[in-house]
Amino acid sequence: MSVQTVDAGWRSQSMTSAPVAPHGHAQQSALRLVQIDHARLAALLGGAQHGAGEAGPAAAFERAFPGAIGAVCVGASAHWPLLADAVPDLPLSPVHMTRLEPRHAAGAPDGTPGAGHDASCYEIWQCAADDLRSVQRGALHYRYSEAAGLVFGSIVLSEADFAAEPGTDAPAHAQAPLERATDAAYRMLFDLLDTLDMPHPLRIWNTVPAINVEQHGAERYRQFNAGRQHAFEACRRALTGSVPAACALGSVGPLSAQGVPSEPLAVYFLASRTSADAIENPRQVSAFHYPAQYGARAPTFARAAAWSGAPGACTAPVLFISGTASIVGHRTVHHGDVLAQTRETLANLVAVLDQAARQGHGPFALADLALKVYVRDGADAAMLAAIDRLLREAAGPHVRPLYLHADVCRSDLLIEIEASAGHAVASLS
């Protein structure tokens, strides 16, 4: 199996037929997102380990992915060691979600939703920098560039380490290990950004096990929101307005008899020395203004964030769109109808793109987006194929969404879509 090197030419072209940036953007991309299958990465690293004259897997990885600032392992935890052991100084975040492939997608097994074979993959973020440094402090692992003013970080915590002390008089919600773990993770994040003088989180991804389960008197997603907001307050961060783009999705895994998830809380992020412009959706109430019926602590994120890169750099603007779903105002619409929810979600994505253009970022179109789609029902192959057809009708035949089986933050939401644009994209599969 041959592996094409993702070399310095990535700054100006994509390895796929999918659009990278809107027509008219002449600048280089400050970032590149590469998606590579587990089997193909294993071939690259394995060939380096056994080939004559090779310097080893880490050197092979650095040659193939110059400027790699961080990565994500999507799929089974058993596949985590492949990259973690080969390149131990690369921040790597686990996303324990099953990758799904529509039946009609190239390479998908006929008659299955794509979950019955080795569908795990890795996402690798690259930046245009040659001064990268890596640091690991306990649960926090990060890599940064002073020249680019950019940092990628990963924080992985077990809730078992955050159980309340026996006999505590704290309220039930404050005893929730998830709330305490989330608070700790975000304090680590903000402390790092202050230390590096890169104080602006651009995009944060959160994987929360059993996100819809009720524990300690509250839904776990609400516990997560409370812990996140506690950290924002403690670190004197804005709770409204200029907040980062973000998402919180649930990994689908069991809880122990004691209510402890089998999988960790995983937070990974991109942050910068320069701020992004927060984008809201005129069709929706801003998440940080949601009424109390959705929890005592509102979610702290913007609908999107537009980042122009390092000062003086001639780079195209990058747009990070938060997890987007079938919500109008603050209410879920189209209960029980995943295709109607998909159409509403697409309408919300278009509204965000239009608002970004009004604020001077873009114009971007649906065809310009790198899409990640979270589906609650991962076993319905016909439904997945129908969703894929809807996306291709809306965004064009060349769109290549990454589909994942996940729980969405509200139990009545059946699908959530996140996106990004303005950066180069490659899919090696």
C-alpha cells in the first residue's frame, strides 16, 4: 500500500476534489486538516519500522505530515496506541465514537452502515510553522508554534479521579465527578493559554461519555455546562459575546455499576495569540442566552468563530462552525424526524455562513465546508444513506462528510453537524 506524502505543497492545494476555500481567496491556508484511515496510517508507520534505512515511525510521520500540531483518534480505543506510541510527543485526543459510512459511499461494505469493519481514522491538524515544541504535563499534552502564535492541546481525564470526598456537605450537583472534571480541564486549558500568551481559544471539542444520562440529580450535559462555566468564571473569561466555537458530543459507552463511564472526558482545542470574531446565528437564540429550562448554567460557546491568522501573515481566514442542530430560537424542531432535522440543520449552517459574510468573513458556501456529522442512530443504514444524499444535494457531489455514531447534547436531537472552512483538506483513504 503506497502512502502519498502530505508535503509543503499543502499550503496551496487540496489532495481531494472537495473545495478548500471559496473562489477568490488567493492567500495560503494557515491550517490543513488531514483525515487518514487506520489501515493506511498503520502501513505508513509499519513500513518505516521495518524498511531498510528508515529512521523510524516518528521520522516517517514527520516527513509525511510536516507541521503536524495535533491529532485525533476517531474510533476504537484499541487503535489509539498506533499513533500514540509511534509519535509520543504529538498531542493526541481520543474520540471513542464509531465511524459510519453510507452504503453507497466508495469502499463501504454493501448492506451495512459501515460499522462492521475497521473504520477507525485519524484527523491530523497541520500548520505552516517549523518551530513546533511539544510539552506534556499530566493529563495536558500540547504542541505550539511561537511564530504562528498557535497551540493545539489535548486534555484527557477519568471521572473516577474526581469523586467527591465521603461525607461532603456540598450540593448534589457539585458532587458530580463530571462537573468537577470539566472544571479542572478548563482551568488547565485557560492556565496554559495564559502561560503561552496565546489567550484566545478558537475552537474547542468536547467528548462527554453518556451525555444524556441523569446522575446526581441532573443530566450529565448540564453537569458539563456547569463545570465549564465555573472555570470560565474562575479564570475571568467572558461568558457571552466573544466566546469560542465549540461542541459537546456524547461517546456511546456503558457506565459501571457505580455510575462511572468506561471512557474518559476528552477535551481538545486550537488556540491563538490573535482573537477570532465570534459569529452568531440570527435564526437562533445565542447558546449563552438559553433560558433556564435547559439548565441553570447555559452553554458557553459561539455559533462560529472566524480567525484571520497571525498578525501580518498572508493567510486565508479560517471559519470554525460549532456543532449545529435542528434548533430554531431555542427550541428543538422536527421531533422524531431525522431528515427534517437534517434540512433544518443545513438551513442553520447557511444562516451562519451568511452572518459570517455580513461580518466580513467569506463568502463561504456549503460546498466549501469540511463536515463532521454526528448521528444518534448508528444502526439504521437506510437513514444514513438518506442523510448523505441530502447533504450531497445541498453541498454538492464532492462533499465528503465524516459520519460518527454519537449522542447529541439534547435527547430529542437526532443529528448534529459541525464544519470548518478556509483551510486545506486532504482525505487519505
